[in-house]
Amino acid sequence: MTNKAILLVEDNPSDIDLTKRALEKGHILNRLVVVSDGQEALDYLFGTGDYAGREASDLPTLTLLDIKLPKLSGLDVLRRIRAEPVTRRMPVVILTSSREEADMGAGYDLGVNSYIRKPVEFERFVQCAVQLGLYWLVLNEQPPKVS
């Protein structure tokens, strides 16, 4: 299971640290790639910018995407992910503190696989991380790659 990468798209250093700690405490040992803005997420996924030369077909098994991001919003990132055949099937979970119903609706309209509000309490966040890991990294059948 540990060879499956998780892409965390998050700009808040506290939330990055919280997510790392929750994954560790939940014994999710997958490689975690962290990018801090929407443009960096797209550069990583498509092998451009600072990630030029990265094998773009080596997609993360799971992308955890915040909505409120610098440069490009999480919804703009999701829109681009779903527009490209190579990333269209990639599992994306919006993990956000946003309680805006419009954000949730827009995420689902754009094809997000799941929308999760970040729990405030650390232990609940750990439980959330464990359940996410179990479902997306163990139980879920990955979609076939687009050729």
C-alpha cells in the first residue's frame, strides 16, 4: 500500500502538519506529496513548471484538495483535472473547512469523488484520515489508466 502516493493540495501550514500527523497516527505510510497552491498542483500533475520532467502518467492514487488556495482555487484545479483525459478518472476528495453549500455543489458538479469537511478535533481528524486511507487506498478499485 505504501507505494501509492497521496497528493495533498493545501496552503495552510497548520493543516498540512495536522494532515501529516493524522496520517502517521493512523498508520497510513503512503508517500505524501504536498503542494501549496492550485498552480503547483497542476504543475505536479501534468509535469510542468517546477515539475517539468516528472512522469505525468505516474498519478497519485488519491488527491486531497482544499478549495481556498492561492493562484488557482481548488475548484479551478478540479475543473482542469476533469477536463484532461489522463487525469479525468483520478480520485479527488475535497478536504476543506468550507461550510458553503455552493462550494459543495460546485465540487460535485465538477466531478469530485467525495467532499469532506475537516473535523476540528484532532482525534476526529485522525479517524477521518484512517477511513479515507482504508477506503481510497485499500478497498477502492482504481480506475483503469487512460491510454
